[in-house]
Amino acid sequence: MFYRYKTQGTCAGYIDVDVEDGILKEAVFHGGCNGNLQAISTLVSGMGVEQLTQKLSGIRCGFKQTSCPDQLVKAVEAAIAQEEGK
């Protein structure tokens, strides 16, 4: 299921995620540090949501309270919540 998430507190403005059967199939960041975010997207594609959450949740960027990886977790959680609400 495709979901677009509006980030908060990061340079990336949006994250598009595709989650299927508890697996993150694809993540595409819009804005932010292009090279780093392409690398993150490549590394997490095919990763289970539980593992993704354990590894990336709570990561901070400098003095910010969040980061693009942390926002990716929030995007996946929002996508799952939307799907479960249908």
C-alpha cells in the first residue's frame, strides 16, 4: 500500500512509502540530503517493519528532536494505521 507522509522537523518534506504484509517495499524521500536518503532507502527496502522500527526509531539529527530515519518510522506507522482503519 502506497502512502505519502508529510514530515515534521526534517529537511525532507515528504516520504512516500510502500508497505505490504509487514515489509517496507520502498521508501522515497522528497527533499533533504539526496545521497544519504537514497542510501537509507536502498538499505531499508525489503526490511520488516518491526526491525525498521527497532533500528531507526528515535534517531536524532544534530539538535533536532527527530531525523529523516525517525520520520521514516513514523511514515510507516501512519501507513499501517491508515490501512488498519479501512
